Amino acid sequence: MSLRERMEALARSAPRESYGDAERRTFEEFRGALASGAIRAAERAADGTWRANAWVKQGILLGFRIGRLTDVSSDSTFRFFDKDTYPIRETRLADNVRIVPGGSTIRDGCYVAPGVVCMPPMYVNVGAYVGEGTLIDSHALVGSCAQIGKRVHLSAAAQVGGVLEPVGALPVIIEDDVLVGGGCGVYEGTIVRERAVLGAGTILTGSTPVYDLVREKVYRRTDGGGLEIPSGAVVVPGSRPATRASAFAQQHGISLYTPVIVKYRDAQTSAAALLEEALR
């Protein structure tokens, strides 16, 4: 049977207190395929649409069921306890991933491509996919199953949320050449299309509408899908009046947070984004 068939059969089996060597070897093969990029939690089709690979996400969840809690402490002072099915990812010089010293962690079962730069401290969770040449800056998070494209800049304190359940839901997608500013948060299956720029402090969720001042459109989460930011959009934090909420809000001049597209990427924007190349 294929790896997919074996994992699906294992997932259908009734939960039990312990699993044998054969089941654990199957999961180790699955985790290795995730780490090599052979399988992904989500994939982009030729027409640009993304779809979740439910069986892959289901397999990641299965790893927590199979795993046994074990001591993974680095020494007697720094104590850590986690499932033995998800150890720290083994990295080698030959991987050509630059990991600057200082408390970063990459969990096994995620793909980190050659040329990725990791500034401390940062964290990449299981099921994530990080493309070539991406910079993960200090205090940045790449959540479980998040898909990060090539040459992305995740600035300091950027948070890319994870989506493991439900297994059919899309994770957060950040496409190629996107700049995510400091302190940004991208959550709930949001798709940020290629070359977009998220200004510092921008928060994108499934429940927050995005107002496009250039095209005079409003983007919202679609039924069964996520919020989608257009290619090349430059998004900054904004606000809109809460006058429709109540007379009280109108009386007190209350405004609600909302992301706003103020322009689309041009030569000047691209030149500013290229300044990061000096760090590589």
C-alpha cells in the first residue's frame, strides 16, 4: 500500500493506549516525507487555487495520538517534555539553512528549504512548509501547516497562525515574495497572494473585512474558504466608524480596526523591500 493508504488506515483504526513498531515506522516515514517536502498540508493548483490535503493534516494529528510523552530536556536546568513522535528537526550544514544562534526551534515534520534564514528566537511548527530564500526574523512564528513561499520576509514578531483542524480547512498561505511587516498577524486560513506587502501591525483574520481604496472593493472571507489578499497589494492598519453598531458608538465616536489596501506594489515599494537582501 502507498504511504497515504497506510496512514488513512491507521487513522481509521480505533484509538488505543499503545502502538506497535510497525505503526510507528509508518508514521516516521510520513514525518520524513513532510520534512523533505515530498508531501504538503496544502498545495497550489495550476489555476492558482489552493486546496488542503486532508489526509496529510489527519496524519499530523495522528502523530500526537501515537506519541508517548518523553523527556527532551537539554540539561537539568532547561526541562522540556513532548511527544516522542515530534522531536526537534535534525539540521545539518548540508541543508544550507542559516540558523543564527539564540534559542530558535524547528519541529520535525516541516519542510525548510535551502537558503532560509532563521533569526533568533523563532519557531516553525509541524506541517509547515517554508520556501527557498525566506527570512524568518526574531520572535516570528510559522504555525502548524502554514505554507510560506519563496523569498518571503517574515519580520520581527510576525505571527503566522496554524490551522490543523478541521482537516479539510486551508491553513494560512503566504505566497512568493511577500513582505510581512513587524508585529503582523495572519490567521484563520488567510491567503496572502504573491508580492503583497503587509505594513507593520496589520492583522488579518477570517472575520475582518479588508477595504481596497484603489479598486474600491471590500474583501471578506468566502464561504468554505479564507480571506484573500490580492497580488501586490500594500495593506496597512486602518479603522472604520462603528456608527452602524449602535447610537452609543456614534455618540462616542467609536471606530473599529480594519486593514486597508492603500496602493499596489510598484518600483518604489519593491526597492524598499529589497533592502533586506543585505542581511542574507
